[in-house]
Amino acid sequence: MKTCITIFVFVGVLQVSQGLQCWQCDQATSLEDCKLIGQAVKCIDSQVFRMYYKDICSTVVRRRDSENLIWKGCKQRTACQSDEKQNFLGRRSRQHQCNNDRPSSLCTCCCETSMCNENNMCAANAQCQPVPTAFSNGEVRCSDSNNPGSVCEFTCTSDGFSIQPTPKAGTSRCLRNGQWSQPKQCCARPCPPYVPIDYMVMVHASDAATWQMMTDKLAKSSIGTYNTGLDSMRLARIPFSGEVHLENAITFQDTPLDINSSSLFELVKMQKFAKTEDGLVNIGAALKYALSVFDADVRLRKHHLDVVIVTTDAQSDDEVLETAQALRDLGVLTFVRFVGDKEFNMTQLLEIAGDEERVFITDLGPSRSISSSELVQTYVCNDICRYH
């Protein structure tokens, strides 16, 4: 799969928001069975007491004789880590709760990156996931491959790249429960300003004044501080009303990968207000254009996050759900920003965005605002190795 957002105002003040994704299954008889009957779920992340109440990904494997039962899902961090400490209490292996030489065993494994528990069997003296031999912009050396006790050292060999995620980076040990002691390592440039995003803004304005306001906000946003290029941001801005106005659009093809942000925003300022004579607002048609672009282009920049944000001051006259869902199925993250004080249809906005945390309404007061830098940090920079 492959964000930068202008300054938005959130629909409400949420004290609890969606956190990372984990794989969930209940009483599966094998890892393959868990994948067959399970699903990806979103965990809860408390914004107030994050250190104590943040959910992380958990795998629990209970064995009796030769039969295994597997549970996977989200679990409160402190509870999961407390259970994990019970795995190897006792000085001798036959005293270990998590073992492979006694009639029964109970092993708990915890991890803190999205979908990190999907392929983890969680067993005593299990091999860890293989370390990739191709380490982009760096190299990795392991003392004993992916066997328990092996220590892998990661170094970056390209200028401007450093080991991520920081600060717990550089080495990782294969633990006895089959997990690496650190999250996935990678060599990456600083994020921001190097933000790996293909970012398409679909814009509708009912009048020229609103159009100009939307243009000014985009030009003044922190998007202008992000680097553009092969390993960073690419921007498209597509105006629409009853139809997509490609004659006035800035497409990905119009913004070469070597363009600088100043030149890019000069192009944005040159865009003109346009609308169809019938006065319709067809967000569904705009989303179909976006789908055609990403469906053809997504694999060309697979190490980027694909984002579509619909900015509008009016409700849609056509259906939006099917196409918006098709974008999300393709791996595109969808947002919607409703501008102004007109009546809006929250159900429709949720159909476009797919999640209430990606729905934004302007002019609801500064206390509810959220900056583009916060969104970039949340969706990209905090999980930068996902894109390397």
C-alpha cells in the first residue's frame, strides 16, 4: 500500500481514538486456522492515560498434549506485558509456564506495531520471523540467523538515512517466545520533511470566494514544508462539481518527482474556480476518478501511503459509499473535510471517510482543530518502517 492534510477542525473532541490494528481470532487450532477465521481489528488508544491504558497486540497459545488453542487480538498493554512475564518464570525449563517439553504450556506474546501478531505463533524456543536479506539503504548482520538468542545489528549505509524507529533501534534479539525484541527496523530519512505520501485532494466549492479560501489554506499549510520527490510527497489537486474538471486539475503527472514545494504551490495558486451549469455536486464521480488513478498507479509507488481527501462545502448528489469503499479496499486512506456552515449529512460523510476520526468540519472552534503535522505523525511517521 501506499499524508499531509491542511489544518482541519475535528467533528468532536475524542478522548479515546482508534489505535493500531491487530489480528483477532478466538480458539483457533493452528496459525492457518486463525488466519481463516480471524480478522483485522482496531484497538483502543486512550489519549488521556496512554501509558497505562493503550491497547497493544496479543497472542496467547495454550497447549494440552499435542493440541493447541490460539487467541489473538487487542489487549491492554500492562495486562499483556504482565502475562508475558509469566512465560519463563522459574530457573529450570520444566518450571516454565511457556515450554515445549511438558504436557501443557501457556505462552503469551505482546507487540506494538500494526498487525505484528498476525504471523506470530508464540511458542517456547520458536524461531523468529526471518530478517530480510535485502535491507534498503543499509545492511543487517545476525549472529545466528532467526534462531532464539540470535542478535541482529542494523546499520545504514546511505547518506541522510538513519535507523528507525528511534530511540530503541540498532539491534534486535530473537527471544525464546519467537519474537524479536524490537519492532521492525529500517533505514529512513527524517519524517517529516520526507513524508512518503501520494496525496490527492478532491476539491469542490460552491462559489469563487470559498474556492479562494480553500486554495489559500492549502498554500499556507505545513504541506509546503514537506519535501517532494521519489522518496517523499507527491501532490494532486482535482477540482470537481457535477463532474471532474481535468482541464483545471493538477494531476500526479503534472507534478514531476523532482519539483520543489515552492513551484508546486505556484501551480496550486494558478488553479481557477469552475463548476457545471447544472449546479450538481457529484462526490461519487470524483471518487471514481481517484479510484481510476490509484488502481492504475498504486503499484508504481508501493512504499507510499495513498491518501484521498475530499474537501467540499456541499452534500453530494450522487452515491459515494461503493466507490469510497473500493478505494479503501485498494489500500487508500480516505478523508473528508466539510467547509462552512451549510447543513451536512453526517452519514454521507462517514461513507466517504470510512471512520469518524477521518471526518472534519471547519469553523467549529479552535479547541477542536487538528494540524496536518499531527496527522502526518499519526499515519506515516510513527510507523515509517511500514513504507520501507
